[in-house]
Amino acid sequence: MDKLTQKIRQEAARLLADHQVDRVIGFQEGTLPLRSAPVIVHDPADVDKLVWNSFCGNNLARYLRGLGGRRVAIVAKGCDVRSIIALIVEKQFSRDQVVIIGVPCQRMIDWRKVAKAVNGEILRAEERDGELLVESKGFKRSLQRDDFIHSLCAACTHRNPIVYDILVGEPVEEAGQTPFPESAAFEERSPAERWAFYKDEMSRCIRCYGCREACPMCYCEECFVDHSQPSWIAKSVEPSAVQIWQIVRAYHQAGRCVSCGACERACPMNIKLLYLTEGLNDLAREMFDFETGLNTESLPPFATFDPDAMRDTAKQDGR
Amino acid sequence: MNADITKTDWAPRVLVLLCNWPLYTQSDLAEVAKTREIPQVRVLKVPCAGRINPLFILMALQEGNDGVLVVGCPPESCHYKAGNYLSNRKLVVLKRFLEYLGMEEGRVRFEWIANPEQGGLSRLVREHYEHVKQFGPVEKLVRSHFASGPLSYSSP
């Protein structure tokens, strides 16, 4: 990882010094263990803040908002690059405004899995040579990094950046498409069990909108929950309001979600969300043969239609 | 809220979102009137199925409608060219997503009315009505009684 960090810093310094970009979006060491934090670097002297490690779970494409005419560089792993492409397709900015420092992803860890494995509050954590060195009150433990990979990362089929301007690190071997275990398991349950699970998970939602804020695709200036005439759903934790909020937020990602997991990672109440987004991604693949962010030509499924295909869909789903 | 479930002939409350164009002539309007005679069925006309915000369907369920039937124009018949195609995608995905979450299959239904056959609409609505009856009153997504209505303009 150190080599990657070095290369990222070098490239960032060069791009900033040459005034090729206004700023560099990347990761810095986080204030919480096991979680690197996003950072926006303006000054070439600050590039030493930039790091790259297995704690870089956020989707940095989230910070490509309100670019105006600016040109920025962004450190992007596989899923981030797909978000960037999806945003370009949705005309949020143009391709030449973004210098993509692509990093083939080594898969990110799930800090919650680590927290479960360690019996005590984690005070410090360090990654070294495939190991996670975790420090708690009065003891240290060494864990194998590969045992704590986030479930989405384990199922990822697009770890290599699809487009990039600079490539940092060696391309990795892509896995074949396997069903995402959480949505597959969810679908196996009976309808009553599925609803019970959904209801139970959502009972913890406090409407903090962390999921929305973390998502690169939730860029609406006015979110539907903020609309007031009419007010679609109450801004409260009344169960039906929460359930509809979550259904619609996920639904608004249909054909736009890149399975980065930022939403679930951001949730302060540890609510499971990935079975929702992956369920919709499965639907998009099945119904429209569409996967988000693979190229800048394909329109997202809700922005287009296929008259011939429609006949069949209606027959299957009209009842 | 719905009729008391303990009454033996509970009638489901069904909302039909009907596009303006399939049933347009005088004889067609008679068909719509016939549909409205089915107890607890409300027909809401929209200019095009493409106008339907998926939130309408969710609001309908939240307000206690036991069934929501969306009726649009068949392929190549949209008065506005493509509204039915776009709504098909949006609404069928919503419908399948709700069923993925455990909503009873068929409470929400998207259908198009073939170029007006006599009795087509009322037959379709009856079919949906009977289908929804078997599920009993809707419970999922229904607003809890203590909360004030989301579509109210005045403060509680």
C-alpha cells in the first residue's frame, strides 16, 4: 500500500503544481480507526495528507458536486469510477473536468466486521502487509485483512477502473458475476418474512439522511423528502414514513447504483441497506440488461425505453 | 381506514389510476361509469400514465388503499408518444421492488387496456378487486393512526 500512497501523492503534487487541476479529492487518515476520511487538497504542499489503504470505503464521486467550470483530480477505485461515468451520463459534469487517478481496488474492509471480532473498543488500527494490527484497552491483536473484507467488495466484478487518466497500481483479476449473497438470501425468504425483516431493520432509522449524503447519486437539490407542497411523507420516524423513505431512496437508485456500499457504511444505526440496492440492481440487470457506469453512451433504464421489449415485460408483470 | 374486518362482506378499497385516452368516447365513458359502481373503487384520471409519479402508488397504499391498479395505453398507442413506455418501466420496477420486499403479489398492478373492448375496463377492475380481496385489508405501509396526514396543508 505504501507504494500506492507514494504514487498518489506524486501525481497529486504534479497536477496541482502544474495547475492542471484546482484540487485533488482523495483519502486521508481518518479520526476513527479503520476508516480513512475523504480529503480535498488544494495546495501541493499538503499532498502528504493523502493515503491509500484498505480503509478507503467511501465513494469519493460524492464530492464531484457543484464543480462549476473547475477541473479536479480524484482518486477513484473501481466502483467510484463507475459512479463518475454515471454522473457524466446524467450530465452533472463533463469527462474533461475530471482527472481520474484510477486505483485497481484491493477490496476494502468492513470495520463493523472487525469491531465484532475484537472484544473491546478499538483505539488504533494499522494495516501492514496483509495484516490488521488492532489496538484496544490493554491488548493488541493481529488479524488477517482478507478475513474482514466488506461483503460488497467480496462480490465485486468491477475492481479495475473502467476509465482513468492515471493508473496507480497493477490491474487486478476480476471475479465472475455471482449473485450478491445478501439479496439472494433475502429473496429465499417468504414474503411475510421479507416484510418483517424490512420493517424490523427500518424501525431503527432516525432519518439522519446519512445514507443520502454518502451516496454519489443523491445529488438532487431538493430531495423528495424535502418537498413540502405537497409533503409526500412525514419527516418523522413514524413507521410508514420511514418505510416509504427507504423504498423510494433505493428506488431512485435503480439503474444508477454502483454497489459501493457507502449508504450502509454511513448508517449510524447499522441498518442493513445492501439487500435493497442489490435487489434493484438485480432487477435492472434482469429487466433491462443494464449495469451502471460501464460506458458513457448507454442511457440509464428510466431515461429510455424499448418498445419491443415492453410487450414482454408487461406480459410478465402485468398481473 | 377500511371497513371493519369483522364484518363478513368487507369490501377492498381500490384506487384505479386511469389514463385519459383509452376510454374517450361516449360509450367508453359509460364503461367508466360502470366501473365506478363497484363499491369502494375510485377512479382517478390522469392525462397519461407517464404522469404517474411512483409516489402516488406509495401514497395510495399509505392512505389505506387495498389495491392500486394503473391502467395505461398499449404499446404504440400513447397519445403523447412515449408516456406509456416510460411509465411501464418506472411502475413495473416499483411493483416488483415492493413484491421483493414482501408486498402481496398483485396488490399493485400495472396493466394496459387493449383498444377499448366492450367491458374491458370494468372486467379488469373486477378481476383486480377479487384478487385483492383474498389478501385482506392492507397493513404494510399504512400510516399509523397517531401521525397526521402527509398531504394536509394545514398544521395538525
